[in-house]
Amino acid sequence: MWQGKTLDQMNIGDKASIRKQITERDVIRFAELTGDINPIHMDKFYAEKSIFGERIAHGMLTASLISAVLGIKLPGPGNIYVSQTLRFKAPVKFGDFIEAEVEVVEKIPEKNRVHLRTTCRNQDGTVVLEGEAVVIPRKE
């Protein structure tokens, strides 16, 4: 199995991303898994009367794509996800293609930590989520 990168194997500016279409099935499964059945996600008639005019995906479903990038691409397997800040900038609609990207912005060798910028954009390039993450990369 591929092992993720160590601190020394990463450089400021390194990036990785994944792209996924968010489907109604994804939203339903996420609601079942988490118990978050807020009608803005689940009830078409309720959501039509909301500020969005339609159902939208859970913000944390979108945020979970960041976890996927960290866990499988950068730094990858073996890293420990320590913290994450999130700012939800725009709704994610059913059918949207979301690209989740992480970028190394700081290395903290004395603590074996990496600080990353985290961004999710839709197919139009609109930032739907932004934040920062801290991870502990694998040692060796």
C-alpha cells in the first residue's frame, strides 16, 4: 500500500485535489449516516420556499471531500487530521461538480505539522467552501 508523504517530502505550494458530482443519493445517504434530516436538504417543497429556492447539499458533506484529499492524496495515508476551519461561501446544489483542493502553506518541523489551505469550488469556479487544515504527516 502506498504511504503518504512525510514532512520532508512536501513543499510549500504543493497541491492535490479530487472532483466529485454531488447527487441526491449522496445527500440522502449522508442524512441517513449523520441523522441530519434538515428539510433544506430533504424536503423539496420546504426548500423551494428557502433563500436557495431548492434543496442543497449538507455543508459537511462538501467538507468531507477535503478529508478525502488529505487521506488519499496529500499528505495521504498515514497522516493524522488535527484541525479544520470552514467558511461556507455558496450553496452546493444537487448535480454540482465539486473540486476539493488542499495546498501546503506552511511546514512546522519542530511539531511535525503541516498547515494547508482548503478550498472547494463548483463547476463554474465559484468557491463554495474555504478554510484551513492542520495535519501531522507520517514520520517515515
